[in-house]
Amino acid sequence: MTDIIEKLGYLSSGSRLRRIYEKLQIDGDKAYKEAEINFKASWFPVYYVLAQSTDPQTVMGITNQISFSHITVKNIVKELEKEGLVEIAPNPDDKRSKLIQLSGAGQKLLKQLEPLWWKFSQSLQQLMTDGHPDIQNILQRIDKAVTRVPLNERVTENNNSHVYILDYRPSLKKYFYQLAAPWLLDVLNGALETEDRFTLHNPDIAYVKPGGFVFFAQYQDKIVGCVALKRLNDDTFEFAKLFIKNDYRQLGIATKLIERCITRCIENQATELWLQTTMGMPKAHKLYYKLGFKDKEAPPQMDVLQRTEKIMYLNLTN
């Protein structure tokens, strides 16, 4: 019998995520039972917050830390209290809420749980990365995206407003020069460096052929941005020629292009991602720092351009 969920494509996204979640919960409960520990997988986030807290927590305080619904946290606290793992006391600062902390039994249980949690972590890493090596960042981006623009708003908005990140293909080659060259010529007062003169016209030879990548951003059927991902060696990439058309710079396109570069690096088991920039781009630097880049001296395998005033690095092994 064919699974109907597999037929539904993106329409089944919520159902598929729920199915995965339920399987993980059922198997997690089995693992606790096999270890002879009285604990449920669904308790973990609330219990973990309490275990890491030096002070008692309120339901709202826990909710804010794990972004679960108020009622979900409240129900888990009730279950933990029933098992004698938490203590609940009146809140002297707010009569409407209670203060929650681990009980003596809850603290004792923590010593049994920590070794098993380490095994859970290792097993979940293996399981999740079977789906994609960059699954953690992908899930984080989905989480942020659904918070920024909820699904109900997406259903009613114009679908043409979506930004697509495209891999290089020959028909897109012309856009690389059309997008990046005017900006670079302006930055360099019309005097391109030797590398620029070749790469702008030949992104396929300069980047793709040696094992790198070129990506384009499409918005409302228009190519509005680009970036190149240059391979420096087996473990290292550098991204370059990141450019977004002026009228499209408030749509998060630069972030999407950089995130695609990061994801592609991780897919290729790279450990480092580098970039070169000038001091006249403070907004770009702010974005790079936000994404985890740090200032660092150039690695020996990087060809530093004459205009470069700042070099940044992202560790991909964390």
C-alpha cells in the first residue's frame, strides 16, 4: 500500500514532521525503559531547563526558553510533579504563577540521565545527518522563517514574492557579469584586478570547473543576486562576488545566498569558509558576524586581492 503522505509533497510537511517526532518519542521512551530509568522523552526540554537553572522557574519562564506552548509546558510540569521529580511553590512576586524546581529525586535522577543523553546526542547526530549534513542549520532557518512570516500569511500572500536560490547553469552565466561587474567597477573606480577581469566573464571556468560553485538569487522571475564559492583545497572554500541589486536588498537575499554557500560547504565536508572584504562595507560585516564569521589572517592557500582590507573566517566543524 502506498503511503499517502509520500504522495502529497510539501502539503504533507506538517504531517511528516509530526510522524518523525512521534517515532523519536516512542523510540526514546523505549531507550529510557531499557535503561531502567523512569523518564519520558517528552519531558526532556522542561526537565533540562530546570536542571540547568540555579533559580526556580515559572511556567512562562520555561516556555520562553524552549518556545513550547504554555499548556504543553504546564502539562509536562504536572507529570513531573506526579512522579516526584519537581517541587512547586507559591511565587511571592506573582500570585498568578508558581515557582518550579527539581526535587531531591529529580536532582538524583539527573546523574543517571546525563550518560544516556550523551548516547542520545550521538545517535541523533547520526540519524539526522543521514537526512542532510547541515540539518541543524536547515531546521533553524525553517524555525526562523515560520516565525518571521507565519504559514497563514504565506498562504494568502503572492507566491511570486518567494526568493529562489539557483545553482549555476549555462543560461545564467551572463547574469554573473551583469550583476557583479557594475558594482565592482564602481568600488574599484573602473580598474578591475586581473582576477576580476577573468572571473566575471568566466565563472564556470574560474569557480565551477575547479570544484567550486556559483549561485544566483531569483525573485519574481528576475535574477537579482549572485555569489561564487571558490574551492581553495579539499577542506576549504572562499565565497566571493556576493552582490544583490539595490532594489532587492531588504528581502534577506544576501543571507540566503551565504547560507546556501555554508550548506554546500558542509555537504562537501569542508571545515573552513573564508571571505575577503574592504572596510567600506560595514553593513556586510555586520551580517557576516551575525552568521558566525570572525576576523582572521589569510590562510596560505588564499590569493589575497590588492583591494582586500579585511579577511574573515567561519569554522564549519562546530
